[in-house]
Amino acid sequence: MDSRLEAFREAGQRAVDFQLQHQQADGSFIWDEAIRDAYHKQTYSLGLAGRLPEAHRLLNWIAADMSVLADYRGDVYKLSWLFQGCHRLGRFDVSHPVMNWLVQQQTECGGFRHFPGEEWLRCLPTAWAGVSALYFGRVDAAERAAQWCLGLLDQPDEGRYYYRTTLDGRLATPDLDAGAMFIDMTAPEQPYWEIGLALMLMDRLFMATGDGAWLERAELFFELHLQCADDRFTHTGSGKSSLAAAIHYLCTGDERARGAALSFGEQLLATQLPEGSWTVGGSDSLLTRIDAAAEFNVWLQEIAGLLGSTK
């Protein structure tokens, strides 16, 4: 394996060692009852690192009362993380109830709210729930989510990428939403995942169905991502995009996608703290560092595995 990819894996293992310092005796990551949202990424991360006893201890704790929906207030994005980690480990006692809840949140136009009751649909929960649906064999739900994402490509303002819609699928631009959320394509430190997760969903659908139309649609999102600022694959918010780039490389052989994925991993190597974690957005709280350790280990291990499989 390329020495850079081996370095990614080793950095991920250091991050997992940091995570596990905070796992409690009951298997949970609840070191403070006021902080009950620190475990949705843990099983995915621990599974990739081969720490299966610790992952199953956490899952035993979750399965004991399934209070996860209350802990996460119906957060579709975070519950999609939890679903993927549980399902990959074959813990259907957790993954099936979570997915059964998730698919009920999909709206008629295919999009997902971030939280129940919100008046907007957003790419972050929609695309991530769509990827989750593929793990569950729900190609129909994934395709509906992808069709909603494709509607975001019709943007009215040059240099802006709006990533929310109304509940009936109309793009949430300032004429509909005074607080319209968008990526400024000319500025750094943007929420690049709002493009990256759509790219990932298109490539995953191509892999699941073999339909080349999904790969063509993935290319649209990849080219759009390349139009963002120079930190588009090195900002701490670029992890989802970088895994998407690694998957895109696997599907297409596009060296630009491989380089994008490598650049994010190299940025993580340069910014990892001695303890094994990272600060994000200027925050060095314990919750932030545990969350970052889990998520960034996932991207490091997945990127190393995908890129390492081809050269």
C-alpha cells in the first residue's frame, strides 16, 4: 500500500484510541447526561478500525432501550450515520428500527427535513438518508432522494449554490426564504458536503444499479464541486466530499478525484492533535473532538481502502 495511505490508516487508529478513552463502563459515550448526542458515528468508526467488542458494547447499550430517537430529536442526518454503522455490523436489532423510522420521513418530492416539523428540505439529510437507503436495499427511496438532489442543479444566481427547498421541492432562494442557505462558490470554508453528499449518492446509485445515467449525474456534481474555492477538498468540512471523490475515482478512474481524496487525508495528517483528534471550526470541546475523531477516522479508513484497492 502507498505509504500515504498507510499513514491515513495509522492516523485513524490514533483517533479511535482517543475515542475509546471516553467509552463508559456500560458501553455508552454518555460521560455527561447533558450531552447525549456523542455516539451516532461511533459504531461506523469502531467497526472500520476492527474494534468490534467495543462497537458491540455500544450497540448493546443502544438496543437496551432504543432511546436514540429521543436523544437525537429525530435528526435525520445523525440517525443515518447511526444506521450505517449498525447495519454494517449486522446489528439489525438497531438498524431496522432506525431505518423503518427514516424512510417514513421522506416527503412526496423525495427530500428529507433535517428535523421533523421543519419547513425546508435540505441536501445534507436527503443525500445521506439516500445512501443509507441503499444499504437497506431501498433503491426506490434512494432514487427519489437523488431526483430531489438533481433539482438543486438548476441554480438562478451565478456563484451561489442554494441547497434547500420548500416541502414541494421549490428551490429556497431569497425570494422564498429570507434566510436562504447557500454555498458561496468564490469563498473558502463553505459547507461543501451539500454538494459532496449528492455526488456520493449518484455514484452509489450507479454502483447499486449499473445504470450509467447515475454516473453521468455524478459527473455533474463532481464538476460543480471543482468550481468551489481552493479549500474545497482540504477544509475540515470536506470529509464527505473527499470520500465521495474516492468513490468517484473507483467508478471512473478520474485522477482528479483521486487527488481530491488524497488532499483531504493529507490535511488531516497535518492537523491531527497529539491526542489523536482534531479541533473543528475553532471548537476544542470534548464533544467536538470525540465527534471529529470518529468521523475523520471513517474518512481516513474509507479513503485508504478505496484508493489502496486500485494501485
